[in-house]
Amino acid sequence: MTASPAAPWRATVLTLFPEMFPGPLGVSLAGRALMGGIWSQKARDIRASATDKHRSVDDTPAGGGPGMVLRADVLAAAIDAADVAPERPRLLMSPRGRPLTQAAVRDLAAGPGPLIVCGRFEGIDQRVIDARELIEVSIGDYVLSGGEIAALVLIDACVRLLPGVMGKLESGTDESFSDGLLEYPQYTRPQLFEGRTIPDVLTSGDHAKVAAWRRSQSEALTQARRPDLWAEWQTREQSRTGQKAPKSTTDG
């Protein structure tokens, strides 16, 4: 993984709705980090690159069909006008893109920050994707009204990993997906809640037993809820150790 950049991490967003940014990224951890100069963001209006008096950005799909398509010439001009450094990745939020994983987030957070294109309508002209080498990224197997919410998700996931954003380093490393497994259940006071108690092992003071319990819970949850992640994790463990990964165990 590349070292953290000396300059603040930057997110440049191309959108038809620049007023949506920073939005929720202006509060809480991300907001404090934004005010503190740990990262910066700029939302640029794609319509600023339109050339007609109506500021048109879309047209009907070639070959027919419903909806409208974002024009290649307008979006290419918007990308060029953003004038981002070549080392910054150019992303397009798209439901057909590569899944956004925690590993991908870590790589993005370790770099200088991306240019993010937010699609609208039925999509964008494929020629601008090819010509400007946009990397399509998806946050899930569903369709949103546009790429803005997906861009907010991606930025938030990256910003929280930047040095100085979270209070404890462990907050970014000991959580869901950090090692390929879902996070174990969490508990806090009161000790008794509606007849339910905190598992005894967590109040035993035995750190080794606590770690083992948490590991077994993570494995059990991953196996039950995300068999795809479980299969990938088992394959990695087998490759790493040369032995078959253990089956999940839990004390309930």
C-alpha cells in the first residue's frame, strides 16, 4: 500500500447537483476533519461545461429506449476542466462497476484522492468512459437516482481512515471487513438489559479468552450472513497457512 500523502486528501466530484456536497460529510468525524484541513472536497457542476443556451447535458439513447443519456462531449469537457493530476484515480459511480470493498477503500485513502463522476438518467455515453479511462465503482446491487449518494458513501469510507480522523487507530482496523470477516457483537453498560446480560467472557478480564470469543463470533456471523465472504476468507487462510481453514465455532 502506498504511503499516506503529505498534502491533504482531496475529493473532486462532478455532478449535476453540487449543492448535495459536502452534505452529511460536513458534520461528525468527516466534518471536523474537513474543517481541520485533513481532507478537502470540491463539487463541480457538469452543466458548466454545456455549450448551448439551455445548458443541455443529455440526449436520447442511440438505438432507442426510455430515458436520457449523459452526453460524452459535455462530460468529457467537465472532466478536462477539473484538471486533476494524472495520479488521481478517475471513478464513475455505477451499479455495474466493481464492488467497493474495504481493501479498495484502504487503497483510495492511501492515495491523493479521486475524481468522482456522478451519473444520472439512464447512464453516460460509453465513449467518455473509455476515452477518459473512468473506473466504474458500485456500492451495492441496487440502483439509485444518481451517483451522488454513492459518492458520499465512498468519500466517507475513505475519510475515516485518514490519519488523525478517528480517535484510536484500532477503530479503523478492528471492525467489519478489516480482515475479511464481519465484526463480532458489541456490548456495553448496563450489565443487565431487559433480562439479557453481557456474555461472561467479556467481563472475565481474560484478554486471550475475549479475543478468542470475538474471533469465533466473527467467523460464525460471516458464515451465516455472508457465505461469499466466508468462502473467500477460508481460501485466503488456507493459502496463508497451507492448512484448511477451521470451521466456525461459537458458544452462542
